[in-house]
Amino acid sequence: MSRQQAWELLNEKVESVNLIRHSLASEAIMRALAERLGKDVDQWGIAGLLHDLDFEQTRDDPCRHGLMTALVLANRGVAPEVIHAVKSHNQETGIRRETALDFGLASAETITGLIVATALVQPDRRLSQVKVKSVLKKMKQKDFARNVDRQTILECNNLGLSLEEFVEISLKAMQAISDQLGL
């Protein structure tokens, strides 16, 4: 599946502007991670862009989140490793994360929430003002962005990256597309 086909599919299946922005942020981080780790940048990007394709349809049944997307992607010939990552990013499916792609997707899509929340408490509410040390500080504050699962973010260690490296890669990736994210 090409990036253009993935983008069209995302826009066909997802209505929420914020969910599209989250998907774009996840894609940007996944592409940056793949580049850093010497992985398939396009494949990792597609995983990031499409991982929440079924979120709006499965909101009331979280155990199905990721599984419906997996069926759509399988029918479109997407690589099995991308499909596994999509299924395993949601712990409710019970599918274990095993590969770098799995851990990358779970940690990348989760850190988007922490980075966005950190940007929104900046005086100008812009990503350009966010620093790595600010995100790391907010990571330690359990009352900040309470719904962000810090343990999932820490799965970046399974990629051979320190938390600081991971935050830096993620923040730079999101800053590079801040106009698309409205931040």
C-alpha cells in the first residue's frame, strides 16, 4: 500500500480531525524511528498512519480496536508484520508485542498524547516551544496527562533507545509537521 492510498483510506474511515492529527503524528514518529533504526521507513509510516483506523467504530468495544483495522489492511495486501503491530498496539486485544515494529508503534502512538499535552500548557501552545527536558519532566508527573500510559512509552527501551533519545526523536518528528497538527 502506498502512502497516498493509506492517506485516502484514513480520510475515508476517520471523521475526527483530532484522530487524523494523532495518526499523522504517529506516522511522523514511526518514520523517524524507522530511519534511526535502519528499518523500512514506508512500512513503519503506514503502521503509524493507519493504526487507529477503526477507533471511531470500536470506541464502545475496546477489545475489537485494532482487529477491525487488521481485517481492512489484510484485504488490501498490507504486510503481516504491520497488521500484527496494529493488533498488538491495543493491549485489550491480548496480542503480545514481539517485534521492533510492535514496540515502536505502541510507544510512538502513546507518546503523541504526552507531547501534545506538553505543548498545550506552553504559553503560546506551540510545539516549537516544547523541549525534550519538558516532556521528560511531564513524563514523571503522574497527574499530568493521566490517560497517557507511561509504561507503554517506556517500551521504547525494547528498541534499544533510552527514554531521552526516544523523546527527542518523537518531538523532532512532530515539530517537523507541526503545521499539519495545528500546533
